[in-house]
Amino acid sequence: MKLDYVTIFGEYFTPLSLSLVGKAAESGIIEIGVHDLREWTTDLHRTVDDTPVGGGAGMVMKPEPWGLALDDLLADSEGRICLIIPTPSGVPFTQAEAVELSGYDRLIFACGRYEGIDARVHEYARTLVEVREISLGDYVLNGGEVAALAMTEAIVRLLPGVVGNPESLEEESHSGALESLLEYPVYTKPASWRGMDVPEVLLSGHHAKIAQWRREQAENITQQRRPDLLKKKN
């Protein structure tokens, strides 16, 4: 999979060289490209923003550099491609979305700043490629970079060969095995720590009882923290 990030703050993507994502890049599972939007400006000051038409506070990212950037990045594109625009006005990002996007050949993240990207860029991009406007959550960030990093981790870890033990992807929050429930509590050695003990059932070696306990815990935690997920199941 090829991953491209168009931004005016390329340093934000330094963490992509770390941990599992970094190893995936080193092993050739993914290819990463970080692109400075200012490279597609044509004026002396490399301007990427201007005041909003119709008035209002803040600045809006200009369409000209974005259009040129998309033209160049998509000039030699092949396979299944999606342009992702992180925005608080987008559809919520979910594990299901991560699974779907992990099947693409190339993802391009358009990281806006200020009050966002001129809406005509969104319209133009849809004439070239599939576009998804995605929100990381019900809050506002300074720009799309942090959201792009979070989505990248969620997507890349699903690619074959990235996670050492694929079974670890099966029983976790929002996974298919848990039927979209939140994950149950997990423990490791020692069995007793600072006066707190690992639940006895986990030490029993009785796999059916352990599975039942974990299921009950997942349902209880989901009921407490995300009852909306239970409503979706019903």
C-alpha cells in the first residue's frame, strides 16, 4: 500500500518511522510519501491561505496549490485509490472504515489547516478519484495531521505481515470476534500485585469458562462506557 500525506507541516509525520508502521515501511509492506503543499504554490511568499469569501474569522486554504498537488500525485496512479480529507464535518472514523480502507492500493491524506480547504477542492477531487471526508471524533483539532496519523495506525496494523500475531487482531475492541463490543480486561504475570489478584477463572485452564467470563466482561464494559454500541447490535 502507498500512503501519501499533503501538508504544510511535514514534521508531524516523523512518527511514521517508528514502531509497527516504521517496520512496515522498512519491509516494503507500505510506501510513505510526505509532500509539502507549498511546493505547489506559485507566488514569492508560497501562500497557501486567504480570507474567507463572505466574511468571517480565520483563513481558508486556497484551491490553486491543492489542485496542482492532486494533479501531480494522481498523474501516474494505478489501482484502488482514495483521497481522505480529515475534517470535523466528516463521517465518523470507525474500525469498519479502517478495515475497508486497508483494502485499497493507495491512500492520500489531504491535511487541511485553519478553517479548512476551499470546498471546490473537494468537488474537483471527486472528478479524479474516490474522496472520503472523515472525522476522528466530535472535537476540533488545529489541522488534519494528527487525525491522519491516527487513521494510518488503525489501517496499517490490519495489513498482512504488520502485526506479528494476526490472532491479536481478532479479539479486541470493535473487532468482529467480539461483535463490536469493547474488549474485556487483560492481565499478565504476576498473579498477585499490590494486593490485587488476577481473576481466578483466568488461572483455571478451563477455556470455555474463560471465554464466557471474557464475553460477560466485554458486555458489561460496553454497557457502562458505550451503550450506543449495544443499541446498534440490537
